[in-house]
Amino acid sequence: MQVFYKSIPKGYYNIWLEMKNLVDCRYFLNYVCEMGKKCPYRHCEQARITHIECPRFVQRKCNAITCRFRHTVDK
């Protein structure tokens, strides 16, 4: 099971819960996610082939599941 919540600052956990389908699955990015469609995190092929972080996602302004840039959360 993936655990990204430890990197979420206090007070932002509820916001993160609403946004986690916009956060890239780190296992998918490394070609090892076994959950497939059951995975609550984003699986975007275009984001997998780039290493560029989405500047709008960092500012909490990008809510595009199909965004071609990465939507990652710091570990």
C-alpha cells in the first residue's frame, strides 16, 4: 500500500485526501503498480515518460488527470 500522507503538512491532510487521485502513483511511474484501476492514485502515460514537474500542480492550480506533467508529492 502506498503511503504519501507522511509528507503532507499538518492541516493539509483533508485537502490531500480530495486531491490524491491527482497525485501520481510512484509505483506506476516505475512500472511496478499492481493495483491497476483499483489504485487511488493517478496513472498517466504521458507523465510517466517525462521528468518535468507540473508547475501548476505545485501551486494547487492543476486538476487535470490527463496533464502531461508529473504530479508528485515530496517524500
